[in-house]
Amino acid sequence: MDIQALLKRIDEYKTVIDSRRPLAPEEVKELDAYFRIGTTYSSNALEGNTLTLSETKVLLEDGLTAGGKPIRECYEAVGHASAYDYMLETARSKPFTFSEAMILQLHKLFYQGIDTEKAGVYRNHQVFITGTEYVPPTAEEVPALMKGLTDELNEKWSALHPVLLAALAHRKLVDIHPFADGNGRTARLLMNLILINRGYQIVTIAPVLRLDYINALKAAQREKSPTDEAFVKLIAECEIEAQKDYCRMFRIEQPGRKKDDIAR
């Protein structure tokens, strides 16, 4: 399915989902908690964190750490959950405008338990991404590039389909690589901030898709004939899966499916 067909399908799902809204306050609370655990687990797992979904749930809900797991991995989970809470609060604020301060705060909340001095601060040295020939910009270029990114996102807010804008925000932040560490997780939080604000579902990139995810980013960053088609398609497909999951949880008939198929 090409990108335009995927976007059309996404908006078909959104129309059906919107018909079930607004949710009751209790439902919103349950849904937020559900994705708080799921996105924290998956986003950290993509970066090599070994906490399981169950271990992440116990840590975030009960404050109990998993025996034998590195303390850094626990800090990553707690920090991501804190950044997730801020992401939701910001996404639901009115009026909404992108700012560097918003992105810096996402990173600060995620990273402050790991390294307080580098949390929410642009890097001051050159970084390299293992497994790829792509070389991020110099540290001196980062502030101007980040200002350019937020300006671009604000300018394209109404012009681009929200899923395309979310994918663009993610990819460009990873391209700039503004932080010493935690760029991928910050990019995924920024992506979901856009989706939530525009009434779409949180995208969770399952760890099983890690290789597809990395290869899609590589294709967008390669020097010769770069293309973001694979990356955009991956994000769009993950959005559809999230919408299907939403329909399943709330027993909503999916577009093109019969009512009898919902419970199957």
C-alpha cells in the first residue's frame, strides 16, 4: 500500500474512532496508563534496554526494580514515563506551538536520572551513530538547526498531514542528533506529541521492528539518493496498528469489517 493509501486508511479509522469520543474521564485515565507502560517499554527496548514489559509495569506502578537488571535501565524507564506524562500534558494544551524549550524538557525529564548535567542540554561535542555512515552535524551547528526545526514544524503545521508531520519531526530530530544520548527516545516522544495533539493514536514501534526502523532511517540519511519513503510508511503502518488496537479495546467496528469480526 502506498503512502497516500495508508493516510486515507488512517483517516478512515480516525473518523470511526472520533465517533466514539469524547471518552469518559475514567477511560482517558486507563488509556493513558496503558500507553505509558507500553511506549516506555518499547521505546527503551529499541535502544537495547532489557527490561521486559512486565518488569516495566511493576517498576512504574509499584516502584519495584527487577533483580539483576542494571540501575541505568530502571532510570531510563522512570525517566521515559515522566517525559511521557509531560508529552501528554503538552499535547493537550491550547493553543499549541512548537518550541525548543518543549523538546529540551522532553529530554531533560527522560535523562535527568542518568546524567543531570547533560539532561535537557544540547551536546558540546561531535557524536557518531554506530552501524551507519551518516555523520550528524557539528555541535556548533545544533542550536541553529534546532531553531530551524521548530520553525519548520510550526510553518508546516496546517500544510502537512499530521502523520507526515510527526514522521518529519522524528526523522529530522534524529538527523540533527542534538543530545549526547537519548535522541531516539526524545524523537519518538515528539512524534507522539504531534499525533496526540491532532487526535491520532500514539505510535508504538515494536522491538520486533527494530531492524526495519533502523534501515528506514538509514535510507533517509544516506548520502546518495536519500529517501524517507520507507520511514514514513513504517510510521503510518504503526499508526494503523495503534488504531486497530484502540478499536479492539473499545469494541469499535473497524472500517471495512463486519461487527461479527470484531471479537475474533
